[in-house]
Amino acid sequence: MPEKRQSRRRFLTASGVALTAALAGCTLNPPQGSGQESSNNSGFPDDPVTPQTQEEIPASSQFSEVYQETIDSVAAVRATGASSSSGGTAWVYDDSHLVTNAHVVRDATEIYLRFRQSGWLQAELVGSDGHSDLAVLQADLPDSATPLELTDQPHPVGTRVAALGNPFGLTGSFTTGIISGRNRTISIPNSRFSTPDGIQTDAAVNPGNSGGPLITLDGVVVGVVNATQGDNVGFAISAAMVRRVVPELIETGNYDHSYLGIALSDVTPALIEANDFGNYTFGVYVNGTAPDGPSDGILQGSETTTTIRGREVEVGGDLIVRMGEWTIQNRERLSAYLALETRPGDTVDIEVVRDGETRTVQVTLGTRPEL
């Protein structure tokens, strides 16, 4: 957990509401003025009037409470470059740092933030990791912008969550839903790699939500909104990934990811029929290894192909069924193990099925190539 200033938040007794956000692309108002009429001149909506008691409107009161407890720690982001500008969302991580998406601030020469209780503030980019799509900003924060708590445990599917952000430049927006899936693989803009351990949500997210927090109704951050793939399907980078990447971005400005150096695919019925995998019906099939990569000469890729019911199927590659202490059921599991349990330079035990026999090999992990 990052060091925190004394928080003004009360403990909320509800469980959560879901959210996720689209890739950056909204146009925010320029720093010199909001361009919107508002009695508080901040660009954020005025505090809602809540004359009713919680007994009269328990659900909306619960949502309003978590909104009021967290919104001052969420900022609109405007990033400008030599030929373009983009907008998104950031949230307060510690006394001087904020977290957002790397794609929101990519190629930016100037970055501005706007909180509900402030005008536009200039921010500096501390570090950025394109592979996880996380970035850290630094700014002189207003007193009302206190750090949000980052969860230290996974929350199950069905947990209610909420997304705070600035969709289409609509500052201070709040949408709700549930965690509708876990362990998703998230595609990252401009990258041939993806990020594992993602959270799926049905909370409404749109361009401009990118980088904003996905929170439970206790106000705890479970993910960083990253993308949307249509109605009711949004994604967030998990808190577990944030915990690994962000501290190193603050310390060094960069983060190195483990690299196995293989082409892989999930095992299928056709692969099982074409190869001798013994009793294994799950795992990750090694299609090939990167020349001179960490696995070259250690793991075995496909040697040839055969035809199964009119379809060409690869034959001869290893089937990975275990890495370290983790059973590897599929690609998502393998990617999550590399991302959350290892660092470049680690030597890992990999259990494979080769030619009908189970064996354990050791691979020393490399560093994932730059984007």
C-alpha cells in the first residue's frame, strides 16, 4: 500500500458496483477555461441535493455516498502532443502521484489535470509502461484529493462496482454494474502483447473513462479502466497488476516484464487427437520458440502437421501443464503466472508433455521486447 494522508473517507458498508472504460479519444475543454456553466466553476456537477433519508432511498443513497467519498480523488486528464490531443481520467495513488493509462498520455508534451475542487493543474509524467497500459503522473494535489485505497485481494464475479471518469469529456461521471468476469486477457493499443488478469465489467464505459478507477461500494479500487468492446462489455487492469507495476514506475520510470519467448495456443480436441498428450486434456501448446530466445533449445515447438477431419493440425510441440506451483490450464493462466509471479532473470520449472511422457525443464526468463 502506498503511504496515505489522513483520509476523509468513512467506511462504507455496501459491497460494490461494476465499471470499465474505453480507450482515450474524447476531447476535453482546454486548460484556460471549462467552457461550461457551473455554479462551482469547476466543470464538475454541483453536489447532489439529498433531502431524503437512506431508509427512503437506500440504493441511491448508497451510490451517492461512495460517489461523494471518492470523486474528489479523480481527475480529468488532458494530454497534448505535437500534432494531437487526448483525454482520459486519473486517480490519486499517494500524496503526489496519480495512476492513468499509458495510452492516454502517450507522446504527450503537456499534461493537465482538473479535479472537482480545482482548476487546471499541470502534471508531469513520472513513468509509463505500454505493456500493461499503466502510467504514473505527478502533480501538486489539492487537499481534497486524498489517495484511494487499492484492494489487496481479488473480488469475485458478481461484486458490485462503479466507474468514475470523464466519458466524452463529461466530467465527474459515475456508472455502476458488476464484475462480470475475471482473468481476462486485455489487448493493449500498439502492442503485439496483451495484459493478463483483467477484470470484465458491465458498467457503462466510453472514450474518456480510460485510466479511471473501478471501485467497489466500499470505495476500494479493484482495477483501472482500460477499454470497452461494446455494450455492457468493458475491461479494467487488475489491482494485482497495478501493485506490481506502479511502485517501480514511481521508483525508476520503467517496468520490465518477464518473457518466455514462445508462440503458443490453447489445447484443442484436434490437438489432443493428433498428439500423444497422455491423459492431459488441458494446457498450452507450444507452436514454436523465438530464435535465440529464453526457450530456444529447451522447449519444443511443432515439428510437422497432420490432417484431422480435413483440417491441418500441428504435431510434435510440447504441452505445458505446469509452471512453478501453478497448474496451467490455458494461455490466460500462463500469462498471469509470468506477470504476477515472476521477473526477468528468474529460472522457472516448467512441466511439459512431450512424446507422451511428462518431464520438467528449466527456463531462465528474459525481458519482454520493447513495443
